[in-house]
Amino acid sequence: MALPSTYADRNCSLARALEVVGERWTLMIVRDAFFGVRRFGDFAAQLGIPRAVLTSRLKALVQEGVLVRDDDGSGNVEYRLTDKGVELWPVVRALMGWGDAHYSPAGVKRATRHDQDGGPLDPDGRCQDCGVLVPVPDIRIEPGPGFVAADSEPDRVSFAINTPRRLLEPVTPRAAAGRD
């Protein structure tokens, strides 16, 4: 049963947050935005999401100020996380950790590290080597011991996001092709 879209008393912050990010696919879009996916076609291909659903979710995330839509005027459109969107990282990180703990017996699917010193991050995002609470742009994400590579040759976006890289670093056609 779906949550109602409005609340008479507006006294439940969790319910209000779920109105924004609780629909199917929405947190996956946000996750991929953290991984650097910015283009509509790349979201669609990476997630296997129906285009109409993706259009609706992106529009809602832009309307709520979680993403910003950048149009360079020549038809190239990109979606980037706003500061409000970046504040969702602890939620995404916690859900990934919960999924790893309960559904990934071989270990974490994606490990997070402090890009500056390579130290692993604890569940709160603190570097276990230097003790710093690492800001999102300084977090490196990389395949962990539970990561299972696809049997087929990965597409350019999958190749880019499955290679150690900083969060929020954009997946661009040039960077994603980066096997040369």
C-alpha cells in the first residue's frame, strides 16, 4: 500500500522524506548520481529503468531541489546533485551497508575510502587511518570483496563506475571510455 501523498498534520518528517525519495527507482537514481552518472541515457541504460519512469523521477528530484538540471543550450542535458542531494549520502551509505551486511556474504559490494590517504571509512564516514570525517567529494568508492563483475564486456558507464573513483566525479564519454 502506497503512502498518501499529503499528510493532514505534516508532523512526520520520515513520511515527508519518503514522499521525495521513497518511490521505486528514486534512491537508485540518487545513488548513480553519487557515482557520477549525469545524463538521462546513462541513467536509463545503467538502471534498466523505463524511460517514462526515469523522466518522472528526474523531474520530481529537480522540483524538490535534490538534483539540478543543466542544459548547455546545444541539447546536452546533465543532472547533478545539489547540496540538498549530497546530504542524502549518509542515507545511501547506510542502506548500502545494511544491504551488504544482510545480503552480501562475500563482503561489501563497494568499499569507501578516504581519497587523500586511502584509509577505509567506518559506517559513519570517518577515515579509520586519520580519523577525519570525510566529506563526500573526498570519498573514493571502489569494488569490494563482494563485488561480482558482469560476465559480459561492461558498457562505458559501468566500466567507469566500477573503477575506483571519487564520488560525484562525472562520468563523461571521454572518462568512461578511459580504457585507452
